[in-house]
Amino acid sequence: MPIRAPSLNEMRYLQAAEAERRAALREKIESSARVLGERDAIAKTLAVNEALAERIRKLGFDGDSARVLDLMPLVFISWADGRVQPEERATILGVLEARKVAPESEAATLIATLLERPPPQAFQDEVIRVLRSLAGTSVDVGNIVALCRKVAEASGGLLGIGKISGDESYLIEQIAGKLGLDAQKRFADGMR
């Protein structure tokens, strides 16, 4: 039995299907290139290896927002009592300003977004694990603990002066414990 040539409609269908496959392949390549670019930007920003940069990228950071990775515990502390107090928000935004993080940057937008709604616990746990991996290199875990105390003190006590709530103190201690000895020492020094 002779093989028949495809009809014009069949040829169009096959050409359209092939064009869709090629477009999907191009999108996959472009997406992979974007991921590699983001990972490389994070690695450069934080001076970390590719594996750690990939973990940070999977958390939703890019080259710009990775600059505030070490400030995530401040956000976590601000949510310790279930809501972010205006003084806590102002303190965190003041830290951004001191670091010269532009208000319209991805880094500032990320912080603002996380101050609107508490980040999921899985995100918080992985951020702390990543920060522990960075301890002693590009991240000063003692400074993280000091800044956490500053945020907690911003709204504590009578008229916002002098006392950290029990929830905030407990959370700072937990974070310090997970960040390692330098952070634990800074926490203990701050409690005196």
C-alpha cells in the first residue's frame, strides 16, 4: 500500500505543533538563563558559592534583595506578638535608610511586603539556616541579634521605652541559638 502525502491541513497542523514545541523550548532556555543570572547576582552580592546562592534564590531573593537577607530576622521579631507595631516598622525602615537601600528598590519592596503579612514559618526557618551558613563570612550574626533587640525595644515597655516583650525576647533567644555561638554571646551580653 502506498504512503500518502499529508494534506495541506495536516501539514499546517504539524508545522504549528513544531512551532509550539520550539517556542516552549526557547522559553525553557530563557527561563533557565534568568535563573542562572539571578543565582550569579546573589552569589556576587553576598560572596557565596553557587549552591548557597541557589538556596537563597529559591527563597525568592534576587541580586538586589539579597542585600537585606540578614535583616529578615528583624521582620520575624516584629511579628512576634502577631502584628507589626509602627515603631518596629520605623526602626526597620531606618536600618534600610542607614544602609542606603533606596525605597523603590527590590530590597526595600521585599521588606515592605513582609511587614504587611508574616512570612511563612518554612521561609523563616530556611532563612535562619542560610544565615547560619553565612555566619562569619558575609554576615555578622552578632549584629543581627543587636538589630533584633533594637526592633523589639522600639515598641516595648511603658510608652515604648525600655522593655522587650516576653514573646520577642524568646524569639530573639531562639534565633540567636540557631545562628551560633557569636549570636548567642551577643544575646547573652544584651541581657545584662
